[in-house]
Amino acid sequence: MSALPRHVLNTGWILVLPFLVLVVALFLGPIVNILWLSVSEPTPGLGNYAKLFTSDSLGRIIGTTVRICVISTAISVALGYSIAYAMVHAADASRNKMLGLLLMSFWISVLVRTFSWLMLLGRNGVVNNGLEALGIISQPISFMRNELGVLIGMVHYMVPYAVLPILASMQSIDGRVVQASRSLGATGAQTFWRVYLPLTRAGIVAASLLVFIINLGFYVVPAVLGGGKVLMVAEYISVQVLVTLQWGTAAMLAALMLFGVLALLFLMSRFMKLSTVFGGGKA
Amino acid sequence: MAELGKSGSLQLKALTKHYGTFTAVENVDLEIQSGEFLTLLGPSGSGKTTLLMMMAGFQDITSGDILLDGRSIAAMPAEKRNFGMVFQGYALFPHMTVRDNIAYPLSVRKRPKAEIDARVGEMMELVRLGDFAHRLPKELSGGQQQRVALARALCFAPPVLLLDEPLGALDKNLRTEVQAQLKDIHHRIGTTFVYVTHDQEEALSMSDRIVIMRNGHIEQLGTPTALYQQPTTRFAASFLGKSNFLHRDGAVYALRPEKIDLAAAGHGQGANKVAGIVQSVTYFGSVLKYQVEVLGMGLIEVDVDAWRGGAPLPEHSPVDLTWADNAAVRLNDQS
């Protein structure tokens, strides 16, 4: 009776062992290394973290990063919500097509997608040239090389990520609940705000978290579309590592992002069960 | 206390619903009287749910009309019809407490808080849910959820309550109990109930009138007694209860198994008598069910009260079957 579970456990651990070694060696190891670097380079102590409060430029970079991440998360999730809503309410055939298009966007490299925005919205891009040719504007509108450009690029990249968890939570809603609301006399708007939206809350939270966390570490889009004028944490880390060789500062910022994300998850877990968020299902 | 419920009459006129080339409901005329408990009974695919959904406003009608107290509501959206509805699976709002679920129809109508509180209290008392006000639906049993759904649908005193297989998810013992509660509530509030089910026992035990549906049309309409005693078609006779079918002089007759008397060969007495051989006998506690092979009639089912008579007659024994003249009902079907 008691021998069996131990036997099963042993076999299980042996099967898992190679992956456990991989995870420790390639994932936990580097993380510990970074945490260690952040308190040991260039001199042991919390000097790197103290810079957060003394350096204006660091504060500005973190502020920019958080602001852009919050705005782009809000826009991505709002757009994702309407796309998911349209998909749930479309006929089966067109829903599959929409899902296909959505997944296709995951296959296209972020680099390609970012540069195509430059071609579209750059100073000599299709849009500016077109508007000038039509005589609507005399000076090119600066869509790119500023925060607007970064936002456009990030939202464009993140919308599909926002759609999927929201879509899952919408699909788990029993259509009869919506009918029930109507049969009880609620208008379309009342049904949406009082029944539909609350039932998709888990999906919205999951989508926001996912998008926000990916946004925090975004490198390519800000670097290309920000044109060096919009410095975000990821790009700054790369500068520290590759150009100024301040590994300590870079490690500190990386650790900061890690802790930021963990703190966010912790906060969320105070309000709702994380499993419902990541299950994407019924609240 | 304000009135507990209202009631209205419904009239369906030549109601038809096509899905593409498929006809779900065809040319249905039906008058549902104010305050009556009317059941739409039929197998799946018979159109009963489609009919109910058209009354509720969740299905467009292809042609025909629906009138509430004489006024057409065919073009009215579901939320304007003011019909209560109890859904299959209840469709409670999972994120709201029992109290908020029941208060919902009043709060979307922006009634004053005092009125809502009073009315919700009244409803919770009606369905005996007083202690559960602050629970979430998932913390309730199936029977309790069903009562919340009922209280929610009745809270705004709708003239008509539509029920779509509301007991389908309950286990059999509970179902009988809830049937009695539903009937009692119908009695107390007097609202018109339109009830969809495929369960003949539910239909027989609760309804004032039953509509038997088949392939999108009304097969037969009447009180439970009339339908059971005087079925007009083979389908009606076999869907509501069990029946043997006899072919005589080009006509078909329905003969209920319990209306046949069975006796050992030579002992049968009655207006109609045939001889047969027992093929099988099964004991069901209250009844003994015999299958008797009768020459020229096939297998005839006979129900005998188990407490009457002595030991069951064994298989292969010759028997006489007798029945009264009025026991066999002539059907409209051709032989």
C-alpha cells in the first residue's frame, strides 16, 4: 500500500530530472547570477539600487517605461476586447478565418512588422507622401521617432496577445446567461455592463498582465520606432551591457523588472485567484 | 403587500419558423388562457423549444403572429416583453449573490431600493430561500438554484412565465418534490405558466392543459385526463403513457395496458376477449407487466396490479385477455 506511491514518485522524478537540471542550469542559474551581479558589481553593496534614487536619468527611463507600458496595455486590451467580442459573435466559418489571421500575426517577425511601420508612417512613408500629394498637409506628420511611434508599434504587436485570453473567457460564458438578462428586462447596455463585462473580468486581467509584462521587456520596437529618443528600460540595459559595460546597473534594472512583475502578480493574487486568471475560465 | 403575480393570455396565430429549408414550427395556432399552466410536450426536435423561444422573443418568427392580451408582440424585442423565463440549466448570474440575482429585474428597471428589498424578501419567502441571500449560485444545490431562477423570473410580476425544461438537471427524487412546489407556486401567484418538457410524468402531474408537439405541429391538445384517456393518434397514445394498438375493420384502436384484464385460459369474462400465451412477466413492485402473444394481434402488453390475485402466471401459460368496450379508443390514423 505504502510502497506503491513511493515507487511512482521515484519514476516520476527520474523522468523529470533531465528537465529539472536544464531549468536550474539555464534559467534559475542565470537569474541568481544577475541578482548577485546587481549587488556585487562594481563594488559589493546596494550601491546600484541607490542609483534609482539619485540618478535623474534612471528615474526618467523607468517613468517612461511604466507610462508607455500602461498606455499601450490599456489600448491593446481595449482593442483586443472588441476583436474578441466580434470573434465570439461571428459565424463559425468567419470566426475560424479571424482566428487564422490572428495566429498568422504571431508568425511574422517583430522586426519585419516594426520596419513596415517605418515605411508606412515615416517622414517619407506612404501615409505622409500620400497626404502631401493630396495637399492635405504641407509638413510631414511625425508619427515615428517619438512616443506615439513606440505606442503604435507596441499596440500593433500586442493586440493578438490580448485577444486570446479574453476570447477564452468570452467563450466560456453561457449564452443563456445573456439571454436571461434580456428576458429580465435589461437593455443591451445594462446586460453588457452588469453581466457580460464582469464575467469576462478574469480574461481582461489575464490579458492586461500578459501584455504589460511583455511590454516591460520590449526592446526592438522602442529601439526602432523610438529612434533613440524614447529610451525604455530594456534598451537602456542593453546600452549598459554592450556600450558602457556597467553590468551592475544592468543587472539591477533587470532584477527590478523581475521584482516588479512578481509584485504585480502578488497584488493581483490578493484580489482574485490566479488560477482563474490563467485558466482563463469561469470566475 | 402588492399582488404577488399578474397573468396574461397568449395567442399564437399561424406561427411558423423556418431554418433555411428546415421547418421547425409550422402553422401553429394556440390560445393560452390567462392563469393557466400549459405544457408543451414532445420529443427533441418536435419544435417545442423553438415555439417557446419565439414567445420569449429570442427567435425571429418566419410568419404568423403572437398576441399578449390581444396586442401583437411579434416585433417586440425580448427585453420589452416582460415575460419571466426560467432557462434550462437556470442561467443564474454566477458573479452575483442570490439576492442580487433575484433583485436584477427590478434594479435594471431602476426601482427604488426599498421596493426592491421588500419584493426580493417576498420572493425569497415564496421559494423558501431566506437563508441563502448572500450566497453565490455555485454554493447552492441544483434544487436551490432552480428556486433562485424561479424567484428571479417572478420578481417583476410578469404576466407570463416561460419555463424551458427547468427540472431537467435535477435527479429523479428531487424532481417530484420540485414539481409539487412549482404547482403550488403557480396556484398561489396565478401567473400564466408555459412549460416545456419531454417528460410525460411532469406534463401529466402539473398541467392544466398539455400540447403534444410532433415535427413542428400540434399533434393533440387537451387536459391531461382527456389526452391520456382519449388520444386521437398513435403518436399521442404512445408518447403520453404506453399503449397497445389493435387493428379492427380498417381502423386503429389504442388500448392501455392497465385497461386489460388477464386471467388463466377459460376464466376470462368481458365484452372483448382474446386468447394468448404469456411470453414474459416482469415484477415492478406495484404492477406485474405481462407480454402476451395473441394470434393475429402480435405482442400485447398487460399491466396487472401486483397485489391482486396470487402468484404471477408463468411464461408459456395460456391466458384470456378481456377489456370493456370503452377501453379501446379509436384513433384517427389509418390502419
